[in-house]
Amino acid sequence: MGEYIHGMKSYGQVVDSIEALPDEQQESLVTLLQHRLAERRREALVKSVRESRKEFKSGKLRPASPAVIMRRILA
């Protein structure tokens, strides 16, 4: 974890730098990161839905009720 990646600071150095910030800036950074992570999750979900729709249209997937899906997951 303490290695440089492409000239970037190590994880520990980043944490130390963040801890040196005033509380308000740390809170702002937390909010910023939470929003960016949420956006990445939304983008991943949209991509997954698009891929699933494409597979469904091509006949690779079949419709199933939630009960059937859960039985398959829990099997």
C-alpha cells in the first residue's frame, strides 16, 4: 500500500494529507467522494441493465418471476 502508482502519492500519504486539512474541508471531501461513488454505482447499474436488455432481446435471457429468481439464487 505504501508504493507510488504512476507518480501518485501512496494511500498512507493521501490519508495523512487529508488529516492535515481543516474539518470543514475533510467533510467536503467526504461528501464529494460519496457523490462520485454513487455516480459510479449508477453508471455501472445502467451498463448492467443495458447489457441485460440486449441479452434478453437476443434470446439469451428468459423472463422469470422474482420467486423463480430467488430460488435460483438460493439453490
